[in-house]
Amino acid sequence: MLSLELQDEQRRDDDEIDLLAYWHVLVKRRRLIIGVLAAVVALALLVTLLATPVYRATTVLQLDKEGVRVIQVDGLQPGDERGLDPTFLQTQYELIKSRSLAERVANELNLDPKELERLADEGWLGRMLDLLKPKRKKQGATGEPGNASASSRTDFQEAVKFIADSLSVEPIRNSRLVRINFDSTSPEFAARAANAIAEGYIAAGLERRFGASSYAKTYLEDQLRLTKAKLEDSERKLVEFAQKESLVNTGEQGQSLAAQNLTQLNAALATAQDQRIRAQARWQQASSGAMPPDMLSNSNVRALQQQKGQLQAQYQLKLQTFKPDYPEMLQLKSQIDELDRQIATELGGIRASVKAEYDAAVRQEQMLTGQIAALRTQALDVDGRSIQYNILKREVDTNRQLYDGLLQRYKEVGVAGDVRANNISIIDRAEVPTSRFKPSLTLNLAIGLLLGGVLGVLLAFLLEFLDDTLKTPEDIEQKLKLPVLGVIPKLGPKDNIAEVAANPQSAFSEAYRSVRTALQFATDHGVPKTLLVTSSGPGEGKSTTALALARNLTQLGKRVLLVDADLRNPSLHKTLGLRPEFGLSNLLAGACAFSDAVQETGDKDLQVILAGPLPPNPAELLSGSKLISLLTVGGERYDHVILDGPPVLGLADAPILSNAVDGTLMVIPSAKAKISAAQSALKRLLAARARVVGGLLTKYDARTAGYGYGYGYRYDSYYAYGGKPRLTKG
């Protein structure tokens, strides 16, 4: 259950990002990262100090949609809409960076080729970069007279390109202000060019507005001529038609004379009818005996009636005293009768006057009615003949209105053409800069640090990715699927293997003791009786490992036979200081007995069989039955037989030996053994039915591998537990 849990945990760890592994890579390649970082920072510092300083001059402009209007003339300039929008501002930025403005400024600055070459000098760095670019031969540089204009044009184009490349536009956020920046190696020229660009931009805008007014004025002049001709033609047609049809127009609302007279007579008839109605009412009132009050007030009837009333009052008063036939009474009576006669005469005159007024009103109404009937017929005839006249008159009126409007517009444009409204203003003029704009030492160093760090880390990971060697015990377990029986630390360049191995307290010796202990649990019967020590390639520590394991087994009281089975490149005789008179090759060839091939090593429990003379066909010797006999005899006389075998790859010797022994130990040097080579070697051993008990990682440097760093001591100090550690170098 515990093993299953560990496997599940390992599987989960493989799916996660191992930050510790990345850290180990950085620690392992720290010298490379620091070196790349230092080189990039030094290069940035060198470039900064040797580069030609560039100065920046800045002019600040304010961009308004439209300037102050002296007169109100709409529709003449482009962009008269109210308000600012991003499209308008972006258009202005592009106008500032336009080629036409650069040409205008180049003309104003009048740069000669020598001055342009001096200003465009980018220093040694720019000249070095220019060497990588193909130079385009200038036109007209041959000195021929016919090419003078072409050369001048080329110089002007270079000046325009220089100004355009040195110009930059920087809008100020949340405002209508914009910075015009000009970079140059000359601070005075930078300020002069920035101001020239701002002034040229303003002048170009004014010229565009004036050009729009001039175009509008020319267009209106053409339209006025056409409209005037149309008006004259339509008026001439109107007059000719009126003369032809004998039509007289009074000019009031387009009515003819007959229609106007009919209108007037209709109004007079209405007035006459009103007067006749009033006269008729007065006459009816007078016929009934009631005289109109206004006529009574204008006659003597009231006075006569008052006198009659007075006489009647006297008569009634005296009637009380006198008889009616009394002379005085008769005189009063005759006076009263005279007044009655006068009153009747006055009333008759009033009645006759009312009747005469009524008769006059009736006659006037009848006369007007007759005239209206006659004029109605005449007016209808005139209206029928005036249809075409009215059409012609409306055309005349339309042409006259159009002509008047164009004439008014023409006058407004004429006035507006002399008033140049400017919507661009200079807020801050460019001044001569006192400090360089670039290169910035602080910025370049910061970029160098950042770039150097990134390049160093990327290079470290790239080398780590390209490094296909087995470096750590985990690599052996993951790539080869072999248990790691031990890790042998790397010795320093001044360490001697014999001296370190002879010191029992050294980490080197303790590491091999740990391997000996691991071998005791490699099989169910402990350390294999016969053990082959091999590796994928030569020089990977096979002989050292075989000798060290043999000596460590003798420390347990075991009798061990060490066999140098590398019949192609043996090395144990050099390590032990023995003469290989007889050895394995003699024994396998049947040229000597087993006892003759065995030599003493100075250790009573350790004996050795050297390789002997190098045979021409080692694989054939190893394939014979003598090898099995050797291992059988050795297994009977010794507790363990350890074979220092040849490398696996490229030779058939190691697979033959691995098939004959009880176990095979594969030696893998750290950071030198290729993964593919080790895997191929392991496949060959397994194909030969070898019993590979595990792998041994040799020459392991914890600091170089990136593991175990940071504890104040190295990997080999782990083996010093319980005793005084001896730290080795390398």
C-alpha cells in the first residue's frame, strides 16, 4: 500500500511544475548566467559611453477645431463641425508627420549636403551598422553637368527623409495639446527644426483654408454668370409673352388689371349693399311714422314741437278762464294749428329725404352689379391667357432669388477670403536643450541588466535542454528505470584515487561502502556470487568501482576474486602495480591453469586475475566454455567473483559476460553518460538476458548538478555522518 501511495504521489508530482528543478538548473548554470549578464551590461555601458549623444527639442501646440471667427461664414473650411473627436486629432497628427510638411521644412531650413551629413552622423556604432547595409549610389554623383539637377533632387530627398525620421509627435492625454519632438545631434538645430515644423504646420493650415475660400469664390463667380444669364432670358420671355397677349400686370401678387378691378368692384358692391340695407331700414322706419333720430336732430321738428307744447300749455291754462271762442283763445288755437302745419311739412321733407337716400343706394347697387358681371367675364378671359404668364413669372422669381442668394454668398466669401482664422497656436516654443535625450545611461544599464538576465536564463535552460546526459540519481531512475545503488562523489583535481580510497573516513570510501550495503539487498540471496561491473563507454570508472567493491567486501571477511575481463583495454594491472604475465586470456585459451592466473594483491582476502596478453579475438574467447568453468571454480573457491568488464557499446564482450554472471552493475558517470548511449547499453544487456541489479552514479558533483547546494557543504559530506568529514574538492 505504501509503494502504491508513493507511486501515485510521484505521478502527481510529474504533472506539476517543479519549481525546485528549475531552481537547480539556475544554480547549476549560475556561472554562465552571471557571465552573460556581465557581458551584456558591459556591452550596454560601452555602447552608451561611445554613442553619439542625441538632443531633443520640443514645441507644444494647441489644436482647436476652429479658430476665432471674425465673420460668420459657414461651409467654407473643412471640418467646421462643432466639438473635438479622435478622428480630427489623429488627422492633425498625421498632417504633422506628412511628407509635404517635411518638404516645406526642408525648403525653409535649406540644408546643404555637408551640414546634412554632419547632422545625420550616427557615430561609430551607426557607421558599423551601415557597413552591413548595401549603399545605394547617388544619382548624379558622376560629376556630369546633366546630372546636377538629379543630384540636387537626391540631396533634397535625403534632407526630407532626415527631417521625417527625426520627427515624433506625442499627444498629451486628456487635452488638446500635442508635443512636436525633434531629435538631432546638434541641440541648436533640434530647436530650430522643431520651431520650423510648428510654424510650417500652422502656415500650411492657413493656406489650405485660404485655398478653400479662393475655390469657393471662383465657383460662385461661375454660378453667378450662369444664373444671371438664366434670369435675363426668363425676364425677356415674360415681357414678350405679356406683349403678345396684351396682359397688364400691376405687380401686386401677380394679378392682372381686370382681376384687380374686379376685386375692387366686389369690395365696392359689398359697401353699396351695406348702404342700401341701411337706407332700406331707414325708409321702412320712416314709412311707419318713426323718423330716424339723426334726421330729426338735424331738422326744426324738435323746436316746433317745443313751441307747440308751450302754446298748448297756455291754451289749457287759459281754457280754465276763457271760453274756446274767446279771441285770445282763438289766436292761441291758430298758432297751434300753424305749428302743426309746419311740423307736418318738416316731417314730409324728412321722409322724402330718406326715400331719396334709399333710391340712390338701390341704383348704386344695381350699377355695381352690372359692372361686376361685365368684369367677371373679362377677368376669366385674362386668367385663361395668364397661365403661361404665371409660369414664366415664377421662373423669373426663382432665378432672381437664386441670383440674389449667390450674390450675397459671393460678397461674404470675398470678405472671408481676407480673414485667416487660425485654429493652431504655439503654447511653448522649442528651446535649445542643455542635456542629451539619448542614450540614457540609467535606462541602458537597466535594459542591459534585464536583457542579460533573460538571455542568461534562456541560455541556461537551452543548454540544460540540449544536455542529454545523466546527471542525477533521479535521471537514472526516470530514464533507465534502474534502482540507484549508490552515488560516488567526484574527486578534486588534486586528489589521488588511491589515497582517497585508502582513507576509510573519506566520502569516497563511505560511498562505496554504501554501495556494498545496497548490493546486499539487490537480490534475495544478498550480494551476487558473480558480479560484472560495466558501463556504456570507456573511461567511466568501471575498474575503480570493481576494485573498491572488492576491497569493501573483503572488509566483511569475504574472500573475493577480482577479474580484469576487459581484454581490449585492461587497467587493473596499472592500478595494482602487477605484471600481467599470465591472465584471463591465457586461462580462457587453455594456456595456463587457474592457480597460475591468480595473483596476490597484498590483501589476504583479495586476489586478482589480470587480463593477460591481449588476444586478437576477445569475443571468441569469452564465448567459450572456459568462462563458465572459470566462474564455477571461482564461485567454489571464493565468496564473490567480481569482473571488471569492458564497455557495452560497440563490443560483444560485455553482453557475453553479463549473461554468464549472476548480476551486472552498470556504472554511469554523472554529466558525461549520454541518455541514448546508456539506454542502448541497457537494451543490449537486457537482450543478452543479463540480470542488471542496478546503476551506480559516479563522478557526481552536487554543485555542478544543481542539487544539494546551499547547505554549507557538498554531497560527499553526507557520508561523514558519525565521524569527522573529509571534504574533497572538485
